[in-house]
Amino acid sequence: MTREVRGVTLFERRIGEGPEVVVLHGGPGAHHDYLLPGFDALGSGRTLIYYDQRGGGQSAVGRDIPVGWQEQVADLEALRVLWGLERLDLLGYSWGALLAMLYAVTHPDRVGSLALVSPAPAAKQERLVYETALAARNATPELLAARRALQESGLRSSDIPAYNQRLFELAVSGYFHDPARARDLTPFRVTGRTQQEVWSSLGENFDLRPELAKLDLPAIVVHGDDDPIPLATAEATARALKAPCVVLPHCGHVPYVEALPEMIAALDPFLPRA
């Protein structure tokens, strides 16, 4: 279905029955369906509400429409009102986890719980560390050789779908503990303008930890031990929230592909259910 809020049209998808849990996808500028089918495994005993955030996926907007973090938070608040929910139980992945944090510090009385999976850094200086780590992982001799082999294979002229799939796998393999598992990730695209505007809107010195420390609500952090986003950043976020940090071994940034049973085991007891 689609929802009309604040002058934009947002695509929404629901699965399951029971208490509502809002799933916030990563990006920014991506779309909800690359979380599938993994996240749907949490739909037993609860309703998962996915939506494509403004400026991405099936919630495209004109180039004159602002898409910064303030607009994303305001959209989520408008959806809460439209859904008729007093408080939101938020399940955020990557950038979606940071969006959940931004919503929580902006509307602390409107959050029931926070579940943060592979959360994006909550402070600017930590983002720079992550970007450096990811760049190094994307420049390994093995990955560079695989990219050269693809370009020399002739696949682009003989089988465009297969070429595009392999190109996608090589683009995201740096996020995985086992790069071969990139083939199991549902392909997605990121709208560059949305991504750039969100990060720019956060400013050069953002640090959510002092505000997170003021929150008093149930929270949990789940993070892979081989995520290019350093585990120390997730642990710092968990400390600020006074929340447990569940560490998934031999797992990169995509636990719903590399460590699905362990991710479900951590989140299912925490999230509200019938």
C-alpha cells in the first residue's frame, strides 16, 4: 500500500499478525526489500511494518523535495499518527538504526523500544573510521582481481543480467565476513542524492551519545564481530542506551544473511509479540 504524509507518497508493506514493529531499512536512499527474506523471519507473533523512506525505492520524490534526516524523522512521526500508535517499537538496520536513534532523541515519549542491528555510527568521527575500513576491504588484491576478471570476461555483452548481478556482488562483498555470501543478498540500489543529503544534514560534529544516555527505554544492539563498522562503535552505542550488545561471531554487516538464526535468537525474545 502507499501512505500520503507531509506531501510525499511512501510505500508500505506489512507481514504477520500481532503487535506492530516498524522496520527501518538502511541506506540512506535504499529501500526495504533488500532486507528480505531474512527480516521476515521475525514476523511470527507480530506485525512487521516496512516502508521505503522518502527519496528511495518506491517512495521517490522530486529533486526539489528535501530528504535530510529531519524530514525522515518527521515522516516517521507522521506515520505513527496515521497508524494510530501511541508509541513505536523500532527495529532499525544500519542507517535505519541511526534513524531510529534520531527519532528516539527527537520524540523520546513516542518510543516503546529500540532494536538496533548493525547500527551506523552514532558519532561523526566514528563514521570516518568505518569509511576507511570499508575502503581497505574494497581494495584487497582478491577483490581487485575479481573486478578485472569480470570486465575481461565479456559477460557484459553476452549476459547483461548475470553481469549486473556479479557487479552488485563485488560492490557489496566488503560488507561480508565471507565475501562469497554477497550472492545471497537481495540486490538493491541507492539514490545518491538522498544518501548525500542525509549525511550532509547531520553536520560535521554530530554525536548522539549524550542524548541517547538520557533515554529510559528497553533497547538491544546486535552487531557482527567482522563488520566494517567497528564493533567498538556498536558497544559505545549500547553503553549509552544501557543496553546489551549481542556480538555475532564470524559475521559482517549483514547478519540476516550471514547469521540469520543467531540474529533471530537475539531479537525474537526482545521484540513485542502476541
